[in-house]
Amino acid sequence: MLVSATALLGATLGTVSGVLTLCGLSLLCKSCKKGKLERGDETDPEKAKPSILHTLTQFSVQKCTEPIQPQASLKFPRIYRPKPSVTSQEVINYKEHGAANDTSAAELDTCNQATEREEVFSLPRQVSADETPCTSEQTGAMTTSSSILYPKLHFSISLHKENGELHISIVEAENISVEAGCEGYISGCVSVSEEQKHAHTAVHKLAAHVQWGEELVFAPMEGTEDTDSLDGEVALSLHCCDRFSHNSTLGTMRFKLADISMMLDADCWVDLQPPKQEVASSAGELLLSLSYLPAANRLGVVVMKARGLQSDKLKDNIDLSVKLTLKHQNAKLKKKQTRRVKHKMNPVWNEMMMLELPSELLAKSSVELEVLNLASPGTLLPLGRCMLGLHTSGTGLQHWKQMLDNPRKQIAMWHPLYT
């Protein structure tokens, strides 16, 4: 019994010591492995594998509320204005034209210098066209129908009751647009019933402003003692005669004899209206379309078709074309012609002609179109023509005004042809 108890106690102690030894070895291995992991994290934190033993500090995120500004290196674009194209001697001699260009060039340099000094780290504020000094001059360059300048005449009227003569003092005239070297005069006409009295001033060299200082004297007519009850009128006209002795009327004004009492001894300023188209039988109609591009300084004329042409001039041969002439005052700038259409009384062309015309020349420019028939080789017979511009009348003036009031739009209109 004693021997068995001793053996049982030894076995129990051996088992306990073995278990304790195994526990100690396991704890030692775990501590060694933990030390290796910590040393590895300290040396290379990027290669450390995620584990539940890692501390929470490695996942901390720092937040910042300050806005991040982009480091943009952007500059405001430079604005360059096109050089004005000079096609007339009047623009070359125009003093204000050069001064305006100098001013606009100075403003442009100032604008470009200001944009170069801006900070490149932030985007510059976009400025509207109204606030930008570089584009201030371009806004008023386009001519509109409300800015038309007609010739102005300064005169006064006096009535001599002793001898019944009517005296009209021609003082001066302004806003005259003619070719350099032209001469002109002012004529007056008093009409009562079927009787007329004419008078005119001396011939002067025409310019933008002309001083006359002359009197038109009209002798009394039969039955004109009481002007208040007369049914007549007075007409004053400005005429131009070029170097070829061709007289043309630049403008006319009319007033009734019954209104003379209100105009006596008063300085009168009146606008001379363009002459009316002479009443003549129409030789047909021509359909045209006009458009103006201010940015490109281009005038577009589309010759579309014609109708109602005179048949008596189209008996032998029908070979129709349209000739276009661009004029500035009386000087011809450009000529173009459409293709020929054969054997058709109502020809259709549908051809566009682009003409370079600066906006400052629009008010004094005009377009003349003429329908021609090639009757025989080398023989062109004119069938009719029409004129478009601010110094014309009828549909030509109406069409030109609509084009000025509606830039970049195609506007079509029929025009009567006159021989």
C-alpha cells in the first residue's frame, strides 16, 4: 500500500510539472513573437500587415477646415482690335478718325498691361463688355437708321412790302457728303398756280460745311400781295455739279407761302430730304437680300430673281445678268456681275456677293444694281436699274435702313427697276 501511494504521488507531480513547463514555453513564444511584430512596425510601417494587435493610433486621420486654393496659372486673354481698312480719301483726311484710333490704341495697351499684372494664383473675374474699356469704342461704331445725317440748310426770310419782293438769305449749309473737288449751288423756286419764279446762288466748292451769305430775290407775281391766302409753295434745293458737268440734287425742302408770315426775320435750320424718285414706268422688279456683318466688315448682297421685265427689249435674244456696283459717295469701289441666264423671262440667280465695307462708311455708301441683256455678242442692253442707300428714296432707302437696324440678318425685298 505504501508503495502504490508513493507511485501515485510521483505521477501526479510529474504531470503538474509538465503542464507548467508547457505553459511557460507557450508564454515565452508569444512574448517573442509580439516583440518581433513591434520591432517590425517601428522600422517599416508601410509593410506592416493589419492585425488585431495593432494599436488604433495608426488609423488616426487629421482633418482640416481650410479651403484648398488651386494653383492655376491662367491669364486673361489679350484683346486685339482689327486695323481699320481705309478705302476712301475722306477717311484718310478725317482728323477725328486718327485721333480715335490713337485713343483706342492707348486704351488697349492700358488694358493689356493691367491684365499682365494680375495674380496668377486665382482666376480673374470676368468683366462684361460694358465695363471693359477695351471694347467701349466698338459699341458705337455701327451705323443705324437713327444716326443718319442729312444736309442742313441755314436761311432766313424777309418780305419787302414796298415792292412785294421775297428775299431768302442763304447763310450756310452743313453735313454735305460729296466727292472731293465737287462744286455746288443752292436754287430756289416759288410756285403759284402755274407760274414759277427761279433763282440760285453762285457756285461754291463743296465741303462738309459751306458758307454762302447770299440772297435769293423773287419778284412779285400777279395776285401775290396777300401771302397768307396764297396756295403756293417755296422750294430750296442743294445741287452738286461734278467735273463732268453732271448736276445732281443732294436734298430739297419745301414750305407753303401761307407759312411765310411765321418764318419772317427768323433763323431757320432745316434738314434737306433726299430727292424723290422720278415717276416713271417700272421696267420690272428685282428681288434682293441684304445683310451686314459688323465683326467682319462685310456687306452681303444676294441677287435672287427678277420678274415682269420688259418684253419688247427681249425679242431677239434672252441672256440676262445683273451688274452690281458699290459706291462711296460718287466714287466706285467695286464691281461684280452674276452669271447669265438664258431663255427665261423670269430669271433666277440666287447668287451672293460679299463686299468689304467698313461700318464707318455705311452712311455714305450705296449699291447700284442693273439688269443687262446680251442681245448680241459684245452688245449689252440695260433693262433697268435700282439704287440702295441712305441717300436714295423708296424701297432702296427702306431696305438699307432695315439692314442697319438688324445686323447679321438676311432681309429680302422687291425693288422696282427704272430705265
